[in-house]
Amino acid sequence: MGDERADALFDALSSSTARNVLQQLIEEPQTASELAEGTDTSLQNVHYHIGKLREAGAIEEIDIEYSSRGREMSVYTATSQPRILVYDLE
């Protein structure tokens, strides 16, 4: 719980948007555009949270798709379903 990876994960998951992004990626791999649509937020905001979640090791890029205009789009998925344990220290 006290290492940098845990800190990065807790920091990333402090946002409800990041939690929604992660939940969508647990259900199925998606592009940033699909995530923006599914979370009802901007593409810029989704890219921010993708960066934080990738730094924390919660998600990863697994593929590249091409848009109708031929632009590359990364496809992301959750690396694993995060488990958070809470202990009663009393």
C-alpha cells in the first residue's frame, strides 16, 4: 500500500471520470473516442485520464485501429481488475 505504484493508482482513481474509463475498459477494449462518448466527456479529458491510468499500470494499449479518415487510434484495455482491500486497524 505504501509504494509508488499504489500511490499512482490511488491518484488516478481519485477521479470519477477515471473510474468510469477503467470500468468501461474492464468490460471491453475501446479507443479514446469510444471512451469519451461512453463517459460523456471530452476527448482531451479522456486522454488525460488514460495517461494517468497507464502510468499507474491499470490499463494498456493493445491494438491500433484506423478511423474512416485513416488516422491511427490506440485501443486500450484494463490490465487486470484492480482489487482494493480495506483493513480495520482498530
